[in-house]
Amino acid sequence: MSIPVRIVAASLAAFGCVTALATVTAHNQNAPAGRPRWNVAHRGASAYAPENTIPAFRLAAEQGADFVEFDVQLSKDRQIVCLHDNSLERTTDVEEVFPDRFRTVSEGAQAVRRWMLDDFTLAELRRLDAGTWFDPKFRGTRIPTFGETIDALRGRSGLFIELKTPERYEGIERLIMAELEAKGLATPGADPRTPVLLQSFTASSLQILAGALGTKLPIHFLVSARDAGPWLSTEGLAKMKAFATGVSPEKTIFATHADGLKRAREMGLLVTPYTFRASAVKGYPDVRAEMADYLERFTVDGVITDNPDQLPPRR
């Protein structure tokens, strides 16, 4: 049986201090001093339940995830909800419930219909089925709010909160911090059973969190392969360290910018690559072997995975 003995340390570069987050499952007991080995469930246990929903979040916690990663955006009436895409049609039945509420947008050379999240109020979003697309047994699953997600995971797992396209939602950073404050989670270590980390691909949003809002919570900067060159240069890392305590790189970056990621670790930034999934393994026999390689050969501080139950034991 796994005993919850979680110890998480994150360097807060913007303030030049180290913040203890607390609690990581028993597979971290042999981690080097001060370095975590996080099992981060990507959109919950999204290989087995519909992404960004309470069933996926709860299953991830049951499978031993140290953190559950989820995406937050705003509804039309500025309620914080969990959804990855900017539009609703991929993961809900919005086309059936609101057939005429689409926008026609240009994507490349095509004009396509999109049911945009921010065109719908929370009350309208609650009418949508966010589970059947994945499996009929999840029929009736709803898009959760940020508050509902916190309540579902509190005391069971940490929160790895991704601000998704925050440039679309002016003021979302302040709303997120207000919700965390209301839940008693706005400061590191406030609830050792529920550590909190914030991340985004949008540097300006993280700069608001670390600067204007002055949060002491750990912050990770998501870096795609496309943007790796500028950000993993010496100058880019110095800029990153001014607002982030860690970097979450696309995993393919290790093949092209290993030196930059090594420098990031030497500067005290934690490294948590994405996304490891059993359905998309290349060059390894299975996702467990792939994650083991990144954890041992690259000594990353955690992996973001659709399959939290497949985290390998320490060698």
C-alpha cells in the first residue's frame, strides 16, 4: 500500500527563495534531497476517463498522482471552468444542445463552425454532457468549475493549474488567485495535502501572477518545441527565472535542446516535461519505459502523463 509521504520543493526565482510545497507519494521517498519526482496526471487520468472532468480527476488521485493537471478558462459570465479547447464541440454535445450557437471561423483555408466556450454562461455549460464522447458509461458528466475541482481533489492530490490562453480572458489571473484565497490555498504550504502550482504557455500571464499579484506559489512556464530555441538560450532562461520556478517543456525538446534544459536545472528551475501517453509511444516498448528513461537518464523532476498508473518504480 502506498503511504502518502510527499515532499515537494520549488525554487521561487522571482523572490529568490525556496518554497516547500509538501506531500508526494511514497515513490518519491528516495528522491535526491530537495528534488521531487512528481507524477502529474494530464487533465486527470485522461487515458481512462474524459479529460478535465471530476471522474478523471478522482481516478488520477486513486492511481497515485502527486498532482492533477487541468486547464482553466472563463465562461461568458466570467466563471472559472475546466476545459482544454477554446471551443466545446470536441468534448461535449454542444452541437445537439445549442445547434445554432456556433461561430464560423477561418482555420487555414477552411471556414469551420466552432461553439466557443466564452459564448456560453455557466448555466448553459451545465446543460452539456462532457462524458459520452469518451465512453457512454460517463454519460451525464459535466464541465466542472474551478471550485468544484478543488473540492474534489482537496486532501487527495496537488493542483497543477494551467491557465489556458489567458490572453483571451482579461483579469483571469486575479480571479484564480481570489478563488484560491477563498479556499485557503493562496500561499505555499497552506494545506500540505493539497499543494498548488500554476503554469501557462503565456509568459505575460505568469509575469502578472509573479509580479503584479505577487504570488509566492510555484510557477512553471510551458515551452513548446517551436519556442524552445529562444527560451532555452542563456538569455531566455535568465528572463524565465525572473517569473518562473520551473519549466514544463514538450518532451521532444530533450532531443534538440538538452544543454538548455541542463542549464535550467543548474539554475534551480524544476523540469516537468509533457505529455507521456500510452497511445503515442515512439522509440520505447511502452510508456512506462519512456517515463523511466526521462526520469533516470534526464533526471527530470516529474512527468506529465495521461497514464498516472504507469509511473515506473525507482530503479
